[in-house]
Amino acid sequence: MMKNKIYITGLITTMIVFMGGIFKLNHFPGAGIMLTLGMLMLIFLFLPLALTNHYRAEGNRQNLLLYIVTWLTCLVVFGSMLFKIQHWPGAGKLLMIALPFPYVVFLPVFLAVTARNKNFSIHNTVFVLFLLSGISVFSVLLSLNVSKERIDDSLNLSRNYNRIETVLDGIPASAGQDAVAQKIDNLIGVVDGYQSRIFAAEGITENDWNRDPLNFPRLESTGVAFAARIWEKDEPTPDLALESGLKDLIRELETKAGNEKLAKAVPVIFEYMDYPDAGPGEWTKQMLVFSPVAWSMIWLDGLETNLKLLRAGIK
């Protein structure tokens, strides 16, 4: 009776996870629900039934710890995979825990328990080691694949920014440009300069990027500021033109009557954050060194578009 429940539960769980995977690959609605349901059934229904049945059939209470650790390992590994596939917060940290978990927790317990069993075959140990290696490789590939998928989707933002910029460039500038508008124009020039240096370093043109951002090489790499000489690796601080320009613009808005609310909103809009304790260059490091190249480029496109929108709205 118990075996029938296990077989039926396993079959249903496998079908739900399989269909959820097919729906996810084809971006059909309901994929996330099926994957979540399938993973929950696998972790909290099928595995407990299967492990309990095997434990009772074996009749060796000394191996109880191994069964508990086996379930706990499955919970950590499959749970982290689900978080990564669903793009839930904390997925990256969970994967960092899940990758070493089978080797640090499960493997020592497995070897300690099986070492007491003189009839235990070495082939089973080899099989478990290969299984753990396969899980690790799959977890890494899953992380890379989901990250690439998110980057590819994010590149659509750059296309939208470029379309908006085309419209904004057609709006004539006001006759009497004030200090705020001048600082915005200076910042736009700095952004254009950064982009030009990045394009030159990667051997593509701005038209290549605007036409199809996927032309940009190594979109998942980091350190675009190093490649474009915006930050020399042997220098303590980077080129601070952009960072200083944003600070000046915010100060100018704060001093101009009627722009107090705008001055408070600009750091949020531009994703600018001051790091007084870290010294100059920390913000540039966060945006152009630690971030993947794709997101740094998208941010520069968005910054330029937002600057032009801000200039067009200044009265």
C-alpha cells in the first residue's frame, strides 16, 4: 500500500515538474505555479514518503541521521533551484549555500554511516559522488542560464531608452538655459564620453549597440570601468567626472527655489548614492565595476535618457 502511494506521488510530482519546465521554457502562463507546486510536492510529500518507507524496510535505527540529512540536503538544493528559477529574493545567497552543502553536510554523514556497514559496496559510494557532482554542475549551469535570460530581457530597456532619446533630441532647447540645464548638458557629455570609451574598448560602435545590444561582447562579465580606462586598476580612485557631475547637479537643484522635491527625487531616479565613509569612487565602483557589463550599459543609457527628460521639463 505504501509503495503504491510512493509510485503515484512520484509520478504526479514528476509530471507537474516536467510540465512546469516545458511551460517555463516556452514562457507559457502558469509555469511558476506548476514548478512551485511540483518542487513543494517533491520536498514535502514524495521524499518523506520514500525515505520513511526505505527506513522502515531497512530496520536499522542507527541510519536515522543519514535519512534526515538526505532530506535536508534535498530541501536546500531543490529549494535554492526553485528560488533561482522564480527570480525570488535571496536566490543567489541560497545557491551559495546549496553548492557546498552536499559535500560539507551530506557526504561526511554518508561516509560515516556506510563505513560501519561491511557489506556496503564501493560502487554505491562512487555513484553518490557522481550524483553530487552532477547536482553541483546543474546548479551552476542553472544559475548562469537564468542570469543570462534576465540580462537578455533587460536589454529591451536599452531599446526603449534609445527610442525615447530619439524623440527628446528632436525637441529644441530653451533659449535661456539656466545653471541647472547647463549642468545637465555637461553630464550628458560625460555619459557620452564614458559610452564612447567603452565602445572603443570593446571594438563596437554606438550604432551597433543602439541597433542590437546583443552585439556587445561579454555582457555577463564585470569591470567595464577597467576595460574602458574609466578606472585604472593601479589607481586608488576612478575618473570622477560622472560622480562629481551628479553631485553638482543635485546641489544646484537644492539651491534653486521650487526644485526641492526634484532634488530629493533625482538620486532615486539616477540610482545615485553617496558613500561618505568609503571615500570617492565607491559609487562608480558599484555601478561600473561590480555590476555586469549589460546592466552598466543599460544604466548609462537610462541615465542619459533621464537627464534629457529632466532638461526638457525644466521651466
